[in-house]
Amino acid sequence: MTEAEWIGRARAGDDAAWEALVGAHQAAVFRLAYLLLGDAHEADDVAQEAFLRAGRALDRFDTARPLRPWLLRITANLARNRRRSLGRYLAALERLWRSEPRPAPAPPELSAAQADARDLWRAVQRLGQNEQQVIYLRYFLELSEAEMAGALAIPPGTVKSRLHRALQRLRGVILSEFPSLHEELADG
Amino acid sequence: MADRARTGGTSDERLEAWVRLTARGFPYPPTPDLASRRRAGALAPRAEPRARLAWALAAGIVALAALLAVPQTRAALINVLQIGVVRIFLASPTPPLTATPGPTPTLLPPCPASPAAPPWTRRGAQSPSPSACPLTRPTWASRTTSSCRTWMTQP
């Protein structure tokens, strides 16, 4: 069964079809939210909200297009709003003033590759929002340029130029602020 | 890194390949199972918190306006809130007061007995009277045509 057929069944009220679609895309949605927000709890909230909104707007979705870019666009918008919103700071304050703070999970032992990836993420976070988003979509979530165009609602040519500019900015950040990554980059 | 891809090409292509390979190792937290949460009803459509707040606010305003449209309710509310309330108390009539004069206060202290005071300063008595006190004649009085005496009497 194709994705369009699943969507058609979900529109007709088939809960199992919608659950199947959620299951197929929840990892990408959650991961993009986590990359943009840097907090698993907030990413969870945003991912849940993204599927809620998508479910409500499913009737308006063009089934000739793939679903994932559309879901990721909703997710990115929600994450951006979340970053700006007052609620995020209130939630952080609530956590701070909680009488019994949750014990912080012990930082997991990272392999060298994971540590490099985390440093790369920190370097990407130094870029502007649009540049972050293209790098996350292209290299972390491995979307094609056509999918990126759908997710960002921009022409494919603009995707290329934005990606190129983001990589140049990233190179500058790595050179100036992440010497360990620079060595890895030079070795690679 | 041993598993690092050795790529040729231009500097930009090498950077792109390195970023792609490095990003693959990113330690994501475990993805929550949103599909099963939906089965449990957590993903059922619900009103937005902001929309709910707006509806509650609008309902409150409408209810308040409806209450204030009734004059009795409005008066009771104003009475409770004590906004612009003027209370008028009617007192029972009382008999008119009759004035009883008290002792007249002495405005001037009694004159001290002065042995050096000349006899003409007294009016018919050797001791100073509280009803009349002599005042010392000022120096300019000697230059006046007729002598004068100044007496102050109590009212």
C-alpha cells in the first residue's frame, strides 16, 4: 500500500492507518525537534503537537506530495515558536523551583564518533536558524534536496544556495571555535 | 578516525562528506512511541490551551455584562464593592440647647503689688485692684499738652 493510500484511509477515519503513518515518521519528527530545541521533553511535546496538527489538517494535504517534508515543516514551525515562547521559560523556571528536582541523568559514555557528532551539533547551533535547519535536514536527517524544498517551502535552487552558504559559515565556525573538529575535518 | 571516510574532491565536497558522516553518529535520545500514545487517547484532538483561555475569558465577560444589565444586581454589586457610596443617616430631633455662661476668663494677669508705685496710680485703694491696672506713662507723654492717664479695665 502506498503512502497516499494510507493517507486516504486515515482521512476516511481509519485510526490504524493514521497510527501507521505516525509510526513511520515519528523518528524524523522527534529528531528534528530535538536538534532544534536541544531538550528531549520539549522535543517530545513538539512532536506530539506536530502530529496533532497534521491529523487535523490532513484533509487539506496534497497526496501527490510526500508526507515527511510536510510533517517536518510543521515540526520546524512549532519548534521555532516554542523557542520564542514565554511558556518555554516558564517551564524551565518550574523545573528549577520544583521541590524535589528530578535527578539529572548521568551523561552517557559517548564514543569518539558520537562526541564528534555532538561537537558538530554545537557548531551548527552557532549558525542562524535557516542555516541550522538546512544542515539538520540535509545531513542529520538525510533528506533529498527535493524533500528539503518541500519541507522549507522554497525552490530547489534556493535549497542549493542556502546549503552552500550554511556550509561555508559552518566551516568558519569550526575553524575558529572547534579546533578538535578542525583536526578531524583536516584528517577526513 | 578509523571509520572516517577518506574522500577526495574539492574542499567543499570534502566538508560536505565529512559533515554527513559525522552527523550519522549523533546520539539522539530514544524516540517516544507517539503511535501507541495516540491509541491511548493522548493524541486525540483537543482545544488549544490559548483558545480555551480565550473562550473562558469571553464567557466571563458575557456573564458579567448580563449581570450588570439588571439594576438590582448592579446596585447590590456596587454596594458590596463600596464604589461611590454616600450614606445618609437620619438622626432623631433633639431639644434646643440652653447656653449657661461660665466664668469669664481673665485676659490679664493681676497686677503685681508695687511698693514703688506712686499713690496716683491707684484708684481709691491702697492695694492693687484686679479690675484696674495702671500702665506706666510713656516718655513721650511728658511732651504732650495735657497730662493723661491710661487705665485698662477688665471687661
